[in-house]
Amino acid sequence: MAFDYNPNTIWISHSSLGDFEKCPRLYFLRNLYRDKTYGNNFRIQVANPYLSLGEVVHEAIDKFVERHTIAEKNKDKIMYELSRGWQLKPGKIGGFKTPSQEKEFKDRAVVMLERFFANKDSVLSEPMRSVQFPKKKLFPGKDIVLVGNFDWLEDYKDGLHILDFKTGQHEEAEDSLQLPIYSILAKETFGKEALKTSYWYLDKEDAPKEVSSKDLDKSLSKVEEKALAVENAIVKDSFPHSRENCLFCREYEQVLEGKAEKVATDFKRKREVFFV
């Protein structure tokens, strides 16, 4: 489906809805606010070790799969992708306060990728080449668009397996809309149902963990309800803190107050990176 977006298009994703539910002000700071200080009009991002860990591990798997045939795949190649990605996140750029903290997180990344490589079902499979940021317009006449980004798609001919890699220590909530959103986007993009949806907790699990499928019509209704709440906040320009002394927003407010150090410009993701 072709889209004719305008600059005021509201982009809805699992992560942006999560920000809004934590705190409307956090949603504004992470998704709407643009830093024009450096002439790029980019979003702001507070450097964070957990974010850096997740981005490097995800990209290492992506590049490992993208650049090598099954016959070429070996452990050295995936570790090379890790090393290459980690070079882009040194010290403060990655949110690391000390060299020992950086080493701790890199060691965790190594273990995760070793766990991925040890699972031959994944290493020997050839996931679909996914479109980047699949989209679905949520309402006729409204520029509100649902977006996402698939980690891993397998085509079973009569349906899809949607797999999301997790690098954090906590499991996704049972009522999470992440996999339902991906299922909705997959159906919109490829015209195929998701036969199977899974998370792979790379920090502790040796294989993906299947999650029971949700009713997509009900899930879409929930997404639409949340999207309209976001639209209402934008129209009213009302993004209050969810509570006094909101911990979610504290570091981002420090960026706006000039109390953070700018450490990088991420042109790929269009964001200015700050260290607090």
C-alpha cells in the first residue's frame, strides 16, 4: 500500500506506546522533541548500556545472516560482527561509566551470540529478507501509522514464524502487544498469517520460547485505542509527567537543561546521543 505522509504523521510503535504509558512527557522527549542545536533536527537519545547491548547484539545477528551463506557461517564471523559493532559504542557513547562496566556488558554480548550460534536450527535457517519498517495506516483520513521492525521472519509457506530477540533480563509481560503488532504488520505486508510467534531471551535461554497467539482483531482495537490517546495528547499539546519527580524522564530533562554531555551523532537512527 502506498502512503502519502505529511510532516505531522503520527508514528505508532510498540516502543512509543510503551513510552506513552510510562509517562506522556517521556513520549514527548523520546519521540517528538527535536534537538536543533547541531543543525540536524534529530531526536535525542540518552546513552545507556542496556540499549547499546541490545543494538549491538541485534545488528551482529543481522549482519551475520545478511553477509554469509550457510556454508560460510562460523563462530569467528559472528564474533567479528560483534567486535565491529562494539567499536561504535566505546565508553560514554555506549553509556558506560567505567571500563569495567563496558567489559561486563561486552562479555554478556559474547555469551548471547555464543548461545545463538550454538542453536544450529537458527544458524542453518535462512530467514526472510524483511522490508524495513513495515507499516499499516490505522484510520481512514488520519495520518496515524503503525510501524515495527522484524528481528527474524521464517516463511512456512502457509504462514510465518515471527521471532523477536530479547537481550534484557526481564521477560515481556503476558499482555504485551509487541508480537501481536508484528503479526498485524506481517499480515498487512506479506498477506500471510503468523502461525507461530516467539521470543528468544538470549541472556538465559538456549532456544526461542513460543508465545501463544493473540486475537489480532482485539489486539488491533487496543492499539487503535492507545493511538487515539497519543493523538489527543498531540492535538492538545499536553504531555504531563505521570508522577512528581518522574524517574523515567529525569535523564532526558537533564539533556534539555544542558546538564548532559553530547557524545555522538547517530546519522543512521537520526539522533543526537548524550551521556548523563
